[in-house]
Amino acid sequence: MSDYGSYDFVVDGIYYDILSGTDNECAVSDPDASHLYSGEIVIPERVEYNGTTYTVTAIGDGAFTSCNVTGVSMPNTVTAIGMSAFQYSAITGIELPSSLETIGEVAFNNCPALTSVTIPNSVTRIDMGAFSGCQSLREVVIGNSLTTISNNTFMLCLALETVTIGSSVTEIGSNAFMNCSAIKTINSLNPTPPSITGSYVFADKVYSTATLNVPVGASAAYRDAAVWQNFDNIKESTLSGITAVNTQSRPVIEAADGRITIKGADGRVAIYDISGTLVNSTDARGDVEIAVPDGNIYIVKTPSLTVKVAM
């Protein structure tokens, strides 16, 4: 990666580094001092610069540090989120693609408006302090491929209420949920209690106020396991983690006469202009029409499909 404020090219207001040793791949970079990312950001899967098409495969270290974004959409080509990528930003939500494999150190550290995060099954590593200090974070769902919750991962997430720990987690590090005293529910999907060898993993208050849900037949193992045995309320439950999203039925998107029509909408519909600025959004099921100015290019995003349309 290049140094802070250094980048190789800019397309539609987004800064990129060309990744050396790759076949036309690039990473989203931090901007120069005169520019800060703002609003909702749509990161494309591919960008063209000087006649070459580059595939966006990474979010670089510090790419969104000290920015003012309110939302980010990422393509399925992204495989990693680098250290400090969104640190101190104003994002309120984040969609992580099913190809994502790693989340870097303090990647979302101190994002004060982030309220929930679902970590897909594809993620195998989350580095230290990735979500620490996210004071509005209320719900966390960890997918079923992660094996270790690293030190300080969710430390000081003061509003955190619900935590779902995936079935492959075998180890939880020191201070992972330190001072998260608002936790009301922990769903641990592994029938074998994850090893807790570090200190201050949970706030002391949580042991008496939270409910620990474990798989059927696993309550005895948790009551015998270090740290887990401190929970007063351990219940057996039929638990499930993140399931694959059904992408067989996708909406049909049409554009004509100043209107974008989404047939078979499956949730939140967001329309952005080519610069990534949000034009309109709505929650919809079924068919919906949205009026937009003619003569422009728009990006239409639904939970299962993202397309570019020209009016």
C-alpha cells in the first residue's frame, strides 16, 4: 500500500492504489488532505483508468480514517478490509460481501454511529480491536468460519445487547467484550465451549444479567467450562448461524421516462448517482417505481442485485 494521502488514480471521487504483483487489481485508498469521503459510498467491482480495467480486491489500510461516510456498499470482489479502514468514520451500517476473508486491526475502531454488524461465513480472521469503541453497536452476528475472536475485538461497545458467536469459534481472547455491560443475550453456537484463557473477556455484570443460549445437549459442558460457568442463566436452544442468502430469484430493474422500476423488490432499494451520492431509497417488497431526473447514469442497489442504468 502507498503512504497516507498517496494514491495512483481517482475515478468518480474514489481514490485507488494499483496493487503490485497482481493482474490489474486495485485497492480503495485514503484520499489526499483536500478530500474526505462523505455520504453513502458505493464501491464498484471494477474501475477503468487510462484504458485499463482494474478489479477492486481490497480496502486499503486507513482508507476511511477520519472520514464522514454514512454507509458503504462493497462488491463481491473485496477479500480484505485493512487496518484502520473505517476508523473514526460516521458509518451507520456496513454490508460485508460473502467473499470477505479478513478484517484488519481496528478497522472499525470508534465508529460512533454503527449499530449492527453481520460477519459473513467467509471471514476466517478478525484482527485485534476491529470493532472496539463502537459505542452505538447493539447487535453482532459472527459467521461460522471464524475460529478466534481476537483480543479487544468488541471492547468498549457500551450499547451491545445481543451477540451470536459462530459454531467454529474455539477461542476468545482477552478483553474481547470488556466493559460491554449492556449485553442481554449471548448465543454460542459451538457445542464445545470456546476456550477463554485471557482476562476481562466479559463485564462482571453480564454473568448475572445476560442469558447464555447454547446448543441442545451442551449446557453441562458450558457449566463445567472456565469462565462460561460464571453465567447464572444458561439455556439450551435450537440455534442457527448465518445461512446462505437465496440469490435464485432476483428483482428485475428497468429504467425509462424518468422512472426506475424494480419488479420483485426484496428489501431496501437504494439509488445512487455515478459519484456515489444517494439519490433515493426505500424499503419495498414486490414492485416499486422511483422517479429520478432524466439524462443521468444511476446505480441501483437491492439486497440481491446491483446494476448500473442510464436514463
